[in-house]
Amino acid sequence: MIDFFKRFFSTAAENGGTPAGRDNDQDVIVAIAALFLEMGRIDETFTQQEMARVLSILTDRYGLSGEDADALLEEADRELKESVDLWQFAKVINTRYSIADKEKLLERLWQIVYVDGKMDQYEHYLMNKVSKLLGLSHKQLIDAKLKVLHSE
């Protein structure tokens, strides 16, 4: 598992996912994956399209192999089941990611939301909640949304 995280962080910098710090790297990537899973599941149906998008983001944007992405999602799922809320994940991201990195994270979350071409009320709620937990403004949230909508 340590090799997995070393590989992740050696390729993350090349793909726009550079964390601001290097301490507790495992916590950061697990927190990101937990947010991806939560977004996919928020409407109580985690479709194959949504899972494919999550895996695509992890492999394409973060440079993970399919096997590493699966292992990461298993760990993130365990962490989600043990968590009370999303604050613990946002706290880890907030201490290690820059504003620009958090904006990129919002874009990736929007990609999961819009994989089916629409946003439901639960996804809307969670996107607003996550942006607030990450200390980002409503403008940053909307800018990230528009960037994703205009690129697809």
C-alpha cells in the first residue's frame, strides 16, 4: 500500500493534483476518494456511469492504475462508513491543498455530478456543502461548474 501512495504522489504533480504538503499523504488521497464516492452515492444510486467517471478521474487525472484506484476506493469506502460526516475529509484537504487545488477538486466533483447530463437536488446540496467545507466561495463553485459544463 505504501508503494501505491508513493506512485500516486509521484504522478499527481504531473496531472494537476499537487497537494500543498506531504505529511499524511495517504489521508489526503483517501479523503479525495471519499468525496468522489459520496458524490456518486448521494442520490442512493451509484450508477455504472458514475463509477466509471470516478475511476477515470483517478486513473487519468491522478495517474493511478486500475488496481490502485480500486484499492483506494476500498479504503475510502471503509473510511466513509466509519465517519460521522464529511468534515474530517475536508479538514485533511484544507490543510494540504491550495485554493487552486481545491478548485480543481470541485471541477472533478462536478464531472461526477454531470456524468448523466443533469444535477439532482441531492447532488446540488452536496456540492454546496463540500464547497463550504473547503472554504470556497459560491463564485468558485459556479466557475468550476461552468468550466465542466463548457468542456463537455
